[in-house]
Amino acid sequence: MPLKRLNPGPRMSQAVCIGDIAFLAGQVPDDLGADITEQTEQVLTKMDAVIKELGADKADIASVQVWLADMADFQGMNDVWDKWVDRHAPPARATGGVALARPGMRVEMIAVVAMPKSV
């Protein structure tokens, strides 16, 4: 089964599709000086854009992994997440504390999305 790559670059693609499943790259915030709520909003906005470019929407998200640099940010991230998530079709989700790639980065998210049959 051939792979389809969305916006491939020298280091990674924004998503890789295998059949009807898309694996999104980790989405990270732009403003590393922002608090957890603003960084979470930035990450979810980026995830929305990639999902839209794939022709899918939030209801098509199968799972999300949330990585936090500090688990003390869990509630702040959830405050934003709860406003964003599709209440009728929430994805499976896991959250963990990790050392993220750059200083100031508080959150990163990766997702697996079911592709609409029309794509």
C-alpha cells in the first residue's frame, strides 16, 4: 500500500497517510514565551489546519497524544482542550510529561486521523 505524504520537508512530513489512516507530525506552538493556554491554542489551531488540509475534521480524529513539559500544566491544557474537542466524537487521548525539544515549549500534540472515504 503506497504512502501519501502531506507537505514533506527535509526532516519530516506534516502527515503521512496509509490507506484511510493519517498520522500527523507533532504540532508545536510558535510562541515559546506564551503560557500553557496560549500554547495549547496555537497547537490546536495548527492541528485543525492539517486535518482540514487532509479533508477531515475533528470528528475524524481517532487518537491524540499530548506531551507536556510540566504536568502542572495539565489543567491549563485541559481548559483549552475542553473548549476545542468535539463533545460528540472525542478521540482516545493520552497525556504524559516529557522533556520537549526546545526551551519554553510547554506542549506538543500528535494525532491519528481516519480519512474520509472521498479523499
